[in-house]
Amino acid sequence: MIVFAEIFAGITKNSDYSLMAKRWTKAQAILLGVAIPSGTIVGVMLSLLWPGFMEIVGQVIAVPFQIEIWAFFLEALFMSIYIYAADRLSRKLRIFSVIMVSFGSAASAVLITNVHAWMNTPRGFRLVGGEVVDIHPLQAVFNPSFAVTAIHVVASAFMTGAFCVGSIAAYKLLKKNKSEREREYHRRSLSLALLVGLVCSTATAVNGHFTAQMLHDYLPLKLAAAEGLFETTSHAPLEIFGSTSIERQEVVGGITIPWALSFLATDRFNGVVRGLNDFPRELWPPLYIHTLFNLMVIIGSFLIALSFAALFFRLVLKRAYPRWLLMVLVAGGPLSIIGIETGWIFSCTGRQPWVISGVQKTADAATLSDDIGVLFGLFIGLYVLLMIITIAVMRYYFKRKPVAPELGVSEGR
């Protein structure tokens, strides 16, 4: 969002976009500050809670973790340059600096996601008698699900950031004590957020099609559980809503779209999709992942429609955003966060009972310590503390630095 604000400022010569970039950078700097301790905590907890898992990871796919440190340094370095030297840099150098921040953060996401993708489709080693042998790090890094997973994560993350910015702008436009100058600023902010949100949500949806094909080829059990498909069949239907019933061997209360699953998975309506009954019952993931999958897809589809409708109102019909639409847009940010979180929970839960698919079960990877309850309490407590600090610092800064004076108007005028 900061990258596009800087670019729009250079193209339109409108100072509002420069101000957006400046203010969003302050929020980004706060979040980056929180990311350092939160990421450190995760690294420590991985070693403490998953010793069996880390033993294999350390030998096979430690490379992405190591490179991710450099990606973080790149992000932090150029963020420092952008924050402290922006006023002394040319427009082109400012855009370059913030592009490097975005590249560093996206690279961190891709590298961490690489390990997650490898957990789904492990490659680059063999496990013989409990020993890791024939290690090929590049094969592990470039595993079959890496590309589609990385694209999906980055596109959905950018989508979430855009809709969160749009949610705040819509909330500001709903307030009646704002001057017309402020409202103009927030309208520009909302339109930019919706434009980025529409592109990224559409990219996420298109990539979802390729993800379905990856699941069909490499993780057919997860695909079957996601769709509540029990019997291997051609012309497989897509089930929307409803709940998966083991007793009835079907999805109950759902909307059936004939042949759609076969097409999504194979690009052919008569493509054969494997069902749950092809696999041992003890290897089935929890079947409630059908609901998680539906939530992810429905929220993503809704956000595409919402951003398209809002931009149509503004750019084609040349009308102001109606209040009812602004109220829906306020929900866009929280919905996008729910969508990305349900997607992550679906992906990890859908792999169960494996932590590394077909190689290591979750029960074998976890710690046997009796103090796990204490660690859980500390983990949750630290994150609650970080959340409270983040909210407090955000509120303190933006309450002291409202946008009105920077626009040259008095508050409430």
C-alpha cells in the first residue's frame, strides 16, 4: 500500500498520497517493531515444543530459515532509510526504498512458507530406520507445492493489508464530524485500497484453482476431506456450505454444483477425483476442514465482489460511496483477516495426523515434557501483552497525530 501511495503521488502530483505513505509508514514501523520479538518467540517455541520435527528440519530444510534472516535485515535496513531519510531522498529513491521493504517482507513470507509447503509435500531426503539420509536441500526447497503455496500466501497477505487500510478509511468516512477536505483524503485512501484489494483477491482466487490441482496430484486426501467426497468418482461435484457426515457418507445441507470439483482439480468435467474411502480411516484429517475451506473461499469471493462493486460506484458511476456500502466495507478488514487465518488453519489441520506428510506424525514430533501447560500459558501471555502494547502505541500515536492538521484544516471543521 505504501509503494502504491508513493507511485500515485509521483504520477498525480497529489500530496494526499504522500501523506498516506507517511502515515501508513508509522503504523508499519510499529508493526515491524512488534514482529521482532514475536518472531523470536516463535523460533524458541519451535525448538521447545517440536524437537522431533526440528531434528529433521535442521538437516533437510534449514536453508530457508537462514536466508529469511537476510530478508528481514533487508526489510529493516530500507525501512530505516525510508523513515529517517525520506525527506532528503528523491521520489524515485523513496519508491525504490519502500519497494525493497516490500520485497524483504514478501521474501520472508515466501521463505517461511517454503518450509510449510515442504511439510505438505516433503522432498529432498529419505528416512531409513529413523535416520535422515540422501539429503538434497535444493530438492527440499523446490518441492512440488512451493510455488502455488508461496503465491497464495503473498497475494492473500497483500489483499488483507489492503482491506484493512480500506476498512479504516471507510470507518472514517462514516463519521459525520469530518471536514470535506478530510473526507476527500479518506476517499482517495479507500479507492486505492479497493484497487489493490481487488487485484490481489482476484490473484488469490485464480491461484486457488492451481492449488486445487496441486492437492489433486499430491494431497488427494486433503482435497477429498475439504470437499466431503467419500467415493472416488468422475464428474465430482463441488459442495458449498453444509457439514460432512461420516454416517451418511456425504455433505449434509450443502449446495451441490455438479461436475465443478472435477473441473477445478483436473481442468476436465469428467476428471476422476479420489474419495476419502480410498484411504485408511486413521489417516483422515478432521472433517470439519470442509467448513474452514468454505469460509476461506466464501470470504475471498465476497471480497472480490465487494471491491468490484465499490469501485464501480466510485469510478464508473462517479457517485460517492453510499453509507450502507461503507458499513459493509468496514467489515472488509476483519473479514480478510478471518479469511487468511481460516486458510492457514485449513492447510495445517488438513495435513493431520502428519506434521510432515507421510513421514512424521504430529504425535512423534511433539515434546514429551510435562510442563507444556506452563509453556502454553507463557506463549499466550506474551502475545496478549504484545497485542495490548501494539494497540496502546497505535492509539497513542494517531490520537496525538490526527490527519486534519497535516491536511491544513482544523479538527472537526
